[in-house]
Amino acid sequence: MFLIGFNLDVNIFLKKPIMLRNKLIQKVQNLDIEMDQLFNELKGNSFETLNKKKDANTWSPIQILDHIILSERLSLGYCKKKLSFDPKLKTANFRTWINGRLISWSLQSPFKFKAPDVVTSDKLVAESELGLIKEKWKALRAELLAFIHNVPEKYIDKEVYKHPFGLRMSLNGMLDFYKSHFRRHRKQLRQRI
């Protein structure tokens, strides 16, 4: 079967909103653990090391972190704006799950992808301190957690998020994207140090 080795949580379509909300909160907490581990790895590096580009066409480690933050900020902003006018949204279904997997699989692949225009180099910091980047990310994650705690129940299992590549996903799918995106760039970042 083509899904061997992949976590197919078909039960997500049957869970009650409170169960889904708790699952989303747990996913954010798991993302925070990985983020903290990465910052602990990076804290021994100098300002110069963290802000050095391999060449003119690559991002520095700090810019990689800023790219992840920008991507997450824009994703959260999209969801907030989408829900601000009480839209009628489709319930997440198998197609929604497939959309999330397509994004995750592409990020786990060895192939390079051009970042969507909204998160490219000209939108990133030129240089920054690691501590400032960490504060920025922590604040964003607190905002994400508050959003998940407060999102109306009727939207917990809906297609709230739209990835820049045009694929619609639930909040669960968005957090899976966050995880895959973070892990791809964490690997890239480790290669740059």
C-alpha cells in the first residue's frame, strides 16, 4: 500500500472538537520542544557564524530562522483573517489530509523548492542576534497557542488554512506543515554552521 510508513490518522475525521483542540495544543507544545532544542544547539555560536552567508544566493542561519518565523506568522495571519468574517468552510476530509501530506512529503524530499514570494530573501532580516530571534519566535508561538485556545469550535475541523501553493488544510494540517518546514530548515541550518 502506498501509505506504508506514513501516519494516516483517519480518526481525525471522527474526533470531537475538544479532542482536536487538545491534539492541536499538544502539537504546538511538541513544536516548542524542538524549537528550544535547536536554540540550545545554536547558543554557543558567535554572531558572525550565525549571520554568515555561504554565498550571495544562500541564507545565513539567522535568515533561515527568520524565514521559518515569517512563514509561521503569515500562516497564522491568514487563519486569523479568514476567521474574522465568519466564513462558511468545508469540513476537513481525506482530500484535506492528502493536501497536508503532499506538502509534508515535498518538504521531506531531497529536492530544492523555491520559497513562495511572500517569504523570500528581501523579507528577511539582514542580521540579528539569536536572542532577538528566539524572543520573536516565542512571542509568535504564544500567539499561535492563544489562537488555538480561542478558535471557535465550529472551525476546529474545517479547512481554515491555505498554503501558498494553493492547497487547503485544517489547523492540524497547518501544524504538520510547521513541523515538516521546521525540520527541513533545521537540517539546512545545521549544514551552514
